[in-house]
Amino acid sequence: PAAPAILNGVNLKIATVDLPVAAWYPGLREAELGEDLQTLYLEIEKARKSVTATTPLSGDSPDRRLAEAALAAAEGKLKSLKARTAVERARHIDGAKTADELAATAGTAERRANQLAARHLVLVQQKILADATDKAKATKDATAKKKADASVKKAGQVLANAKKALTKAEAALKSNAKDYEPLSPTYPKSSTGRRTAL
């Protein structure tokens, strides 16, 4: 059989090949976006059920505040994802001139989502601390008491860090920056063209 052309001194024309957006930006693939949205819709549905199941149905209670904060955080993540998707589509698919305006909206939505998530975390840690404190107070055995007190101390430290994160997130809300997290990592927009040449 004859030798492959590449071994016969044939000149290969190698040129870079522009890749489709889906190839270098996985976050804009319809399948991945659909999965991310579905995950958030399910999270919101679960949070709404928790709010509904919380007693009393009206009025204020720690459990209800926690459930409402979880719902707000989930809805904030959904708004952020939609806003970031809109600007990334505008920039990389549609070529819309409104990308900068959309970027400002995306940045605001993401900072708001971060603040809501931080607020929810504070409430979660407050509950953990309260439960740990109650357990420590009810513990009579000396060895178990020492362990329970250590849990209280650790929960207190975690809560303090959560409060600091909330303060930072609330301060960030004052910013008008257009920066935000991309939907996913991105990769080179073009290929070397070597495979195409072969």
C-alpha cells in the first residue's frame, strides 16, 4: 500500500479554526443551563414548601425566619443566574450592544444573591449555636459536658465568621461594579487546526 500523504512531503495548510461558543464556554450550553435552572427551581419549590410547613403560619418565629431566608436565597440565586446568562449571551452569542447595561444588572443581582445567601447562613448558624447551647445546658456527665461546651464554642466561632461575611456582602451591595462570576470556566476560542489539516 502507498504511504500516507503526510509522509510523502505533501504540504499541509494549517490554519487556526474558530470554535463555536458551546465548545469554549460550557456554561452557555443549553443542556448545562437547563440543568442549572432546574436545580434552582427545585430548590425554590422545596424552600416554599418549608415556609408553608413552618408553624405558626403567620407571625414571627425562628423556624419561619430561617425558612423564608432559605427561600429568598434560592430566589436570589435564580435571578443572578438569569441575569448573568443574559449578559453572557449578549456578549458571546447575540453581539448585543446592551451588554454593558446587562452587566451592571448581573453584577447587582449577584451581589444581592450573595447577601441573601450570607443572611441565610447567619440564621442557620444561629440555630446551630442555640441547639448546641441547649444541649450543653442539659448535659450532666462531665465528659459529655466538656464535649458539648466545645461544640458551643466552635458554633460561636462559625457564627462570628458568618456575620463578618454578611457584613462584607451587605457592604458590597453599595457597589455599582459591572463585574460578576462567569457561568463556567472558559477555554481557548480557537483550535490550532492541525486535526482539520490532516
